[in-house]
Amino acid sequence: MARPSTQTIDPALDAAALLRRVGFFGLFVILPVVAQVARRATVILAPISVALLILASAIDGRQRPLRASGVRLLRAPAFLAGLLVLAWMALSLVWTPFPGPASERFANLVATILLTLAGYMALPDRMRSANLYLLPLGVTAAAIVAIMLGLFGDSLMRGVPDDDNALDRGLTLLALLVWPAVAWLRSRRRDREALGLAVVVAVALAVSPDLGQIAALAIGALAFAVTSFRPRLGVGLTAGIAAGLLAVAPLLPFLARPVGAALFGPLSPGVLTLKSWQRIVTTEPVRLITGHGFETALRGRVFGLIPVNAPSTALFAMWYELGVVGALAAAFALYASVRRAGLDVPLLVPGAMAGFAAAFTIACIGVGLTVVWWLTTLAITILVFVAIERGQFRTRRPKVSRLKLPPLGEPPTP
């Protein structure tokens, strides 16, 4: 007679597994696809997906110990430098000319950071491969949707309310998520699938050409290639160039303007933007120390405090709003983050460097400092990289060749 199974079925664990699968499906598949057609998809769907992951971890407790994770973060130089940037932002609310909107934007920034930390704490210590394979699936599906919209957008979206910048934001998310997806496939020894995924994303960006996204993909690919062949060189170049540009940003218009004028003419839009930036630096040099206060780079252009053609990049906004204290703290945080990522799982380092390079390129070309959808996109990318890093574990088993076979009746000895 067969014995009844003694395995106990826990409905709570099954519910947690289902919630986690739905959360990852929303984060890895639904969000990238819907972001191609809805401009607020990132802001709406990301918190819902992260909330499901938090609820799943609260049920089954599969996340890393919260106290140990918190202590590890508080000991990280990059995290401490980021806290300094956040504290300086809060202090700058005292002298910003727009205290009301700045306080609201600062609250949104803090909420996004807390959501990211909560998602980081809620991720399981060991990720299931079945959940992580949803990532390349979602990126591929989003790329196909972007290609269809780029080729047949007018006919496909006929009768649908116009949603400005939806595809642009979706492609930006795609240009970032392709790197953790490629890194995950390479870590599973699926190099051909990784190459095919990168090609599909490149086609999606080429069909709807945008300078920022194409440049981000190209520079990310360059960082990926360099780091793959020379890991230490790739990590050093990515960290040094990104942090260095942020640290010396006020000098860039003085260096780049003569070159731009010689190549494109003194009246080209880019050269005039650099001239405007140069005039801002020389007019109020003392403000380079304290900055003009949070939220002034965006609203100052609207209210005539700065020229309309002033740069809209994160490099300009960081120095104009937070001055030398905030900019140098942010540069150190960026440098330390990149260097720390270079110490993680070697198979994922090229993808991590490509992600850093692509995100920094997009920020330099035209995304504001604290635009909510951009911050949420960065938060999603960070959580995705953490998830695939926690999926890099192996069960080690002893090899038979290392065991000495004893005489019959005695236990084996190593």
C-alpha cells in the first residue's frame, strides 16, 4: 500500500510565490510594453509591482535580513554620499525662489528613493531563474511593439488619444533595460540570444530615431565591449569619465564652445546653448558654491531667471541648483557606485557598466535632474540589476573523483 505524502502544503507560501511572480511579470513584461504607448505607465505600474514584491516578502520572509542589509548600506561610501546630496537638497529649500514647487518635487524624490530601498530590501536572497527569464521576454516584446509603432504608428494609434512623449519615454526605458537583460542571458551562457536581443532593441531605436537614445545605446555598447575584454579598464573609464564630467561641469562650456563654433558655426543652437551656460557661470561665480536652490533650473527658465536656451542636462542642473557641495558629493557617489558595481559578479560587470554609461549619457543629453518618470526609470533599472545579481548562485556538489573509495563497509573519506 502506498504511503500518504507527508509533505505539508503551506497556502501562504504559495500565495507569496504567486504574488512575487505577478510582481516580476508586471515589472519585467507589462511595464516595458505599456510604457511604449502610455507616458505615465512607468510612474503608475512600478509602485504597484514593487508593492507586490514587498507583500510577497512579508509573507514568506525570503528576503535578506533587514538589519544586516541596512547596516551594509549605511557603511557604503556611495550611499553616505547620496545622503549628503539629499540633505543638501533639503537645505537648499531655504534659499530657492520656488519653495512650494521645490518642496513638492523633493517629496516626490524622497518617495521614489524610499520605494527603491523598499524594493531592494524585499528582493529574495536567491532569485528563481523562472522569474528572471521574464526580463528578456519583456524587453523583446517591448522592442517589437516599439518597432510596430515606429513603422505603422499612425494607423495603429488611430482613434487613440494622443499621448505626447509616450514612445520617447518607453524607448528610454528600453535603452536601459536591455543591458541587464543581456547580462542575464550571458550569465546563462545564452550569448546568441543576448546578441539577438541587443539587435532587436537597436532596430527599435533606429526606427524611431532620437539622438539621446541612440547615443545612449552606442556608448553603452562601447562600455560593454571594453569591460568585456578589459574589466578593470572598463570599470575605471566608466567611473572616471562619468564622475569627472560631473565634477568639472562648469568648465565644459569654456572648453567645448570653441570646438563647437569651429565645427558647426558660432550661431548653431548647441554653441548658443554653451554660450548661455558660460554667461551664467561668469555672471554669478559665488553661486557656484551654494547653488540657486532646488528646482530653479527648470522653473527659472519659465520665469525668465535664466535664458530660455540654457542647457537642460543634469550636469547643468546639478551645479546650478546645488553648487559645489551637491555636485562634488554626487560625483563621489557616482564614482563609488560604479567602482562597487565592478566588484560584483564578474559575468554581470560589463552589463552594469553599460547600464551606467547609458543612463549617464541620457542624463547629459537632456533629461532634467529630478523628473519623476526619469527617477522611476532609474529605480526600475537598479532593482532589475539587483535581481539578476541575486540570481547568480550555484549549488556546489562534491565530485566523485575526489572521493577515495574505502573497503566495503566503511564510509567514504575525502
